[in-house]
Amino acid sequence: MEQEEKSLNFIEQIVEKDLAEGKNDGRIQTRFPPEPNGYLHIGHVKAICMDFGIAEKYNGVCNLRFDDTNPVKEDTEYVDSITNDIAWLGFKWGNIYYASDYFEQLYDLAIRFIKEGKAYVDEQTAEQIAEQKGTPTEPGVASPYRDRPIEENLRLFQAMQNGEIEEGKMVLRAKIDMANPNMHFRDPIMYRIITSHPHHRTGHRWNVYPMYDFAHGQSDYFEGVTHSICTLEFVVHRPLYDWFIDQFAEGDYRPHQYEFNRLNITYTVMSKRKMLQLVKEGLVAGWDDPRMPTVCGLRRRGYTASAIREFIDKIGYTKVEGMIDLGLLEHTVRENLKMSAPRVCAIFDPVKLVITNYDAEGETIVAENIDGNPELGTREMRFAKELYIERADFQEEGDKNFYRLSPMGREVRLKSAYIIQATGCEKDADGNITTVYATYDPQSKSGTEGGNRKTKATINWVECNSCIDAEVRLYDRLFAVENPSAEEGDFRELLNPDSLKIVNAKVEGALAGVKPQEHFQFLKQGYFVVDDDSSAEHLIFNRTASLKDNWQK
Ligand code: ATP
Ligand code: MG
């Protein structure tokens, strides 16, 4: 396939310029820094494709660093899911690091800040500190503890770490500038006390934990990161990132932070906090519920890693926040599966069809996996006198605009098999059609000379004795409104009540042995994947995407 020459994104341009100028001796090092407090979502994939992509493209290295500075919310379950998901996406990290690896170094650094008069212990409440912050145009108010002697700061900080001070009673703040127009410089908090929760790696070793701003840049520096890439909300943190490092770094090397726009997608939420709420309250079946925008949810929904990466490639990286249409994601997965998902028949609302003049025992039909591409393989379909077809493919009355089966005598092709004509039907006491009758033309079999005869309509079928039952889960968008995060009120009330419908379908017998993660196109229905809980006794398929965008305005 022909590939358009892609222009460089703005981060690639920066990297190429740095390489051309011989910065960092030509070394490129990035990191992906998730906090292990939830599962990865497709927004994270945008960051992953950037961080790992830059390293791959420019012969650098990308390390995975768990930003585990808040023991209250973090867990090894999340560490494991994050590593699994990144590997599944097809990326390779250099090392795995943890911010908690640097707790000792960061603590020593905090002591050094105190000794140099650049940090102090504040005993005010979080509310008092917030009240004194000022506004971008009004300077803040200095804490009454701002000028306490260095010795006292040292003693109190050690008492904080020794567990002698209650959680919330003291924090360590950097002593910078309460009038700085950048609010992040108004004596930011460096350390807080957390004694209530053991850390998932360091247990009870620490009673004080560094804040993001004091941990992130330092970790980048300790590791030798050259390009520290993150999302736009960190632009305002960048001067502080640089300031902290400048206080202690020696030599010329500095990590640099660059920011790009976050991924937001319509009809979903892109926040671990909200997703955790949906999981905990049982509003979805788990982090890997196929309606979730998580990597494991998308995988279970039938998205391939390559489809997700193609999507990220399409949307690109800019410096302006925006919203991406869910339709683009669905379009990408359809295109991705088009030439790989074998076509099969699945009848969602079956009615029996009897071919009255078919007297043979039955026969095997060989059908192409993907029409018109015999090199992509074939499968065998059992054909016999009694079949199931979709109820909607027969109309008792019929009219001139209905091209499928009706007693009007139109010829209709059974997909990959014969041409038939309906002759009548049978109903139960309530008037529901139970059986449709038809005759077939023995000379019309697909793949033979008579098979070229055209009909206005082709319909799907499965053979009654060999077909198998399957549970089919028809998933749809999780939220009923375009941007649930922008609405007032409780986001949980905006969930789409029709995001899951279950049908019991009849599918071709050839599907008896399918395994989780196998992809199919159910003809006329859409793309489906075998669910992780599917078994030979109880087949389950999840709808990945319908064939067309049913929501298009
Ligand atoms: P959430 O708000 O869902 O909790 P987060 O930003 O707190 O996300 P982190 O684990 O801190 O999650 O994120 C790791 C990296 O992924 C960060 O560099 C962050 O900028 C990036 N990231 C998170 N969400 C998105 C998004 N929607 N689009 C692009 N990058 C993202
Ligand atoms: Mg974060």
C-alpha cells in the first residue's frame, strides 16, 4: 500500500533540531510516567505512542516510570495491568523505574533545600494555605511560619518523617516567591504526611511523600531523560520543573519538558477517577468492560493494537485542546479489520426456511472468507433443506420496493449458495410466522456457471442442524451525551441506557472451535470478536463496530 509522506510533528521537529545541534551528545531518552492508580485508557495511548515512538524513531530509549508518590490510591494490580497493556500495544521499554526508587534521594534533597533556606515547614491547614495563594493579579500572603529558623525546619521535617506528626498537620513548602505571577511559584508544597496507608512498594518506610512537582523533574534528572513529554496542563508547571532542577544540578545536562494536547473523545470520559467510580459502583462490568475507553476494554471490544495505533497516528499532536469524534475511532477499526476479519453468517432473529424441492441429504458449500479475495482462504458451510434466515428477510405481503423474500415471486440468492423463490409461510395461533417455504434452482449454485445469475437481493442463512447458538453482545457508546465532562450534575446520570443489548443468535457451525480474541465480520451486521469468557459450550461474541456509522447526523 502506498504511504503518504508524513510531515514531522512539532516534537519530532524539536528532537531533530536538538540532534542536529549535538545536544546531549546525540542521546535521546524519554519516559512514560503513569501513576499506578488505575488502568490505562486510550488517552494514555496517545502519550505512549509519543514517548515510545520518539525513542524508537531516533534510536533512543524510553523507560517506563511508575509515578507512585501517593500510596492512598496506588496498587500493584495497576502496575501489572499497565505493563501488560503497553506490551500488548507493541512497545518495548528500556528499564522499569519507580518514583519510589528515589524517595531516599528526594528526602536528602529536601533536607538540602531546608539547609539552604529554600524550604520551610508550614503548620497551617490546607484551607489556610489555599486562601493565602492570592490570584494571578494579586500577590499571595506569606505564611506566619515562612521565616522560622533552619534548625527548627530540620527538626520538624524529621519529626514528620518519624511519624510524630499527624497527617494533615504539617507540610514542607519551598520558599520561593509569594508574589510571582506564576501561582506555582508561591511556595509550592514539596512534601506531605501520609501515615494511614502503606506504600505498595516501600511499605511503612516513609511517613512523608513528595508532591508531583518535587518528584517529577528530579526523577527525570536522576534518570538522564532528555525530552520529558507530557500534556498541556503542565505548561504552567514547567518553570517550576526547571527551577527545582536548577537548585541542585551540576554541569550542563538538563531534562526539558514539552507539552502536547490531551486526547478527548466524544461520548466517553477520559479520567481514571471517573472510570474507577463506574467500576466500583458496578455501572460497568469492570475495567475491561468493552464499553470502557481503557486499553483492556478496547481489546475486549475487538480493537486491535494496530487499529488503536493507527487512530493515534491519524489524530496527530498539536498544542490546542480539542475533542475527537468517536466516529473516527470506529471508522479506523472497521478499516483495520476489513481485510483480515473472515466473513461468516450469524442470524440474530431466526425464522425457519424450508426448501421444498431440495431432496438431497445436504451438501458442503465452500465460501470465501473475504469476498473476491480467494487468497485469503475459504471456509465450509453446511447446506440442507432446512435453514434459518433473518425474520426481516421475509414479508408475507411484500411490495414492489421489497427485494427480499415474499410471495411476489422475486428471485433471491442465499449467500454463497443457490437462488430461491418464496412460496408461502406457516404461522402459529398468535399469527407469528414459524416457517417460510421456498423452492430453489439447482442450476444456480454460486461458483458454477449458473452462479453468475444476478438477483436484486442476497440474504444470509445457516443450516438448522449444524448451526450453533451464540450469545451476541451488541455494545454501543457508553454515554448518551457528546461531552459528559462538560455537563452540569452527576456524570453517571448521563450513561447511555442502551449501551448493551444481548441477542441469542444462530451462527455457522464452523465457529464451534473459536478462541477469545478471534475477529469476524458477521455479514450485514458488523465486526465481532470472541469474548474472553467464551467457551465451546457457551459461545460469546462482542460487537466491535457496526458496518456503518449508524449515528451519523
Ligand atoms: P487521569 O486524568 O485519567 O487520571 P493522568 O494524567 O492523571 O490521567 P497519569 O497516569 O498521570 O494519568 O498519566 C501518565 C501520562 O499520560 C502523563 O504524561 C499524561 O500527560 C498522559 N495522559 C493522561 N491522559 C491523557 C490524555 N487524555 N491524552 C494524552 N495523554 C494523556
Ligand atoms: Mg496524573
